[in-house]
Amino acid sequence: MPKPNYSKILSLLSSLRGTTLVVPHSTADVDAVASAVALAKLIKATPVLLDSPSTQARKVLAYAGVSLPVEKNISSADNLVLVDFNSPQLAGGRKKELLDAKNVVCVDHHAHSDKFEDAVLFIDEGKCSCSEIILDLYHKAGKTPDKTTAFLLLAGVISDSAGFKSANTSTFSAVSELFSLSKADYRQVYSLLNYEPDFSEKLVLLNSVKTSLTIRAGHYLIGYSFEKAFASKACVALLSSGCDVAFSVNKEKGKISCVKHSHVKQFSVGKMFEEYAGKFGGSGGGHDAIGGCTVEPKKTVSALNYFLKFAFDKLK
Ligand SMILES: [Mn+2]
């Protein structure tokens, strides 16, 4: 993948004519809503949602005093800038409208095998959050995010780096800049992002550990379990309980998620799904340590077996 050219994408975004909506993925998380609000401010566009955001994103927006409307009429805009996603798979029930839109630009940090075909894609996989990409666009434009925008971007970086677990060196300079611009208090941001999970979530996570199956591959343990919700958190629960690689599987929907510990260097989760989900009639992608795919529901178990064997062969 060529090195992302920030000057080029900034001049393209700044030269968009007519009305522009900045749109995060379906069930937008903190990184996605922060990126939408901040980028819209930078390029004088309007941030909107496809549907209601995640609980965490709702809390962060409310704390920051920012409200984002759900836009019913996406197709009336001249341009769409999609943030924190580049695949129609992440558009939820609004997939068709986005596929039909004319001028689409994606600004993202994820790899995905099923990308918007006619869109201009700007993907910096080196960033652990889309918020860091947006901050770099501010730098390129010679602008400084205001206090509220800096706070949102800060929350975006902290939440998408999973509390710095997937951070890299440049994440810390971004975070230090955003702390001083937002004058935010770390404990306050931390407690905002680490709310008490609701009861159903606690039950799902405990059950995922209780019912998980494990495979030994050399010194490593690969765990998997079947859930209908909280997939990536269920994987993290397995990692905290001793697994090195964890899968969470939703058979009804054909969804497989995977998270691995950062000490597992033998393969990239995102690349694995990007490359092989197509064998099972689906698509997928993600990052080095976290990713997911959606396959034909009746092929879920064969896909799971394939990915378990893939991880086993890399680790044994
Ligand atoms: Mn993100």
C-alpha cells in the first residue's frame, strides 16, 4: 500500500463543491463520531449519523455538549465523506444509499477486502485511530482544533487504542497535544470511557469464558466461543483469561471476530480476514490485532475451522 499523502487528501477535501456530509459508520463508536465532528469543522461540512451511535459514543457526545443528528436523506448531499470505515459492510441498514451516492471519499485507518468501489480512498493503516488522522489533517491545514473538538479527538484516540494497548509512539504526541488543547482531566475521560457494563453484557462475557473451547498451538492457546453480542469484548475476556488468540462467533449472522495479544506477531488478524473471508462468500478486515468478517451464515462453522487452522499453523 502506498504511503498515504496527507497534503493531497486535504486539498481534495478542501476543494469539494456544494453540500458535504461527514458520515461515520453504522452504530458509530467514539473514534467515528469524534472524527466526523472534527473533520466536518475543518472542511466546513456537516457531520451526521447513519443511525444511533454506541452507548459510549452517546455518553462522550453528551459530556462534550455536541449533538449529531441522524440524517434521513443522505443522498441529497453533493459529497459524502465517510470516516472510520471504507466498506459498505459497515453501513448497517443504509448500505444501498451509500452505494448509490456519487462523490464519496473515505478517510479511515482500517483494511477491508470489500471497499467502496467508486470512492476516493484515503487509508492510513499506521494509525491506531481515525481521530489521529484527522488531527494530522489539522496540522497539514495549519489549523488547531478548538477545546471541544480536541476533547472529542482525545476520547477517540484513547478508546480506539483500547486505553493505549494498541498505541504507537506517535499516538502519545497526539494525546499530549490533545490534553493540552482540551484541558481535559485523564481520570474524567477514563471514567467516561469505562462505564459500568450493563447486566446483559456482564452475563455474555462470563458465559463466553465459561463455554469457551481452546486449542493448544505450541506455547500458545487459541480460544473460541459462540455469542450473539459483544463480540470483540468476548474475545478480550478470553485474552484476559489466558488465551493468546480469541475468536467470537455468531452463527446466525455469519459473523466471526478475532482479537490477539500484541505479543503474537506471526500473523495479522485484519489481513487474515481480508484475504480469506471471500472463500466463504463474505468479506472482512481490520487491524493487526483485531478484526472481523461476515460470511454466509451456513458457512460460519467451516469458516471458523479454516481460521482456527490458519492461526494454529502460524503458531504451532
Ligand atoms: Mn476507528
